[in-house]
Amino acid sequence: MTLRELAVLTGARIAEPDDAIWHHIIDGASIDSRGLADGHIFVPLPGTHTDGHAYIGAVLAAGAPSFCAAAFATTDTALAAR
């Protein structure tokens, strides 16, 4: 499934919609930022001890092409630089 197809199915908004990202193939999803495989989308979840949203900047800085989040801080420097 492409990121575009996923966005249409879920009603998601793509923060940086360009042609390359729309055609990115999503092969799976992970809630663990440490073991994100190629083709997987990062799904940050709030937890008891930590909030996965805190790792969005690190995930993007490590080269992950996309993530799915309910909310994210626009002040995150890694995200703002992207």
C-alpha cells in the first residue's frame, strides 16, 4: 500500500505532501522507534512511562520516511528541519 492510499483510507493529513512521499510503499508498522524496518511507518503511542511522540524527531533524523501520529510538537527541531 502506498502512503497516499493509507492517507485516503485513514483520513490522515500528510505534513509534507510531495510526489516522492505519496508513492512511498508501506510494508508494515511499528510502535518501537528502535527497530523500525525499511518500508514501515512509525506509530507513536502514549504510554505509562514514556510517550512515543517524543521519538518522532529521532525517527525522522534516522531516515524514516514517515510516521503516523495523533499530535506532534511543531517545535521539534528535527521535524522542523525536514
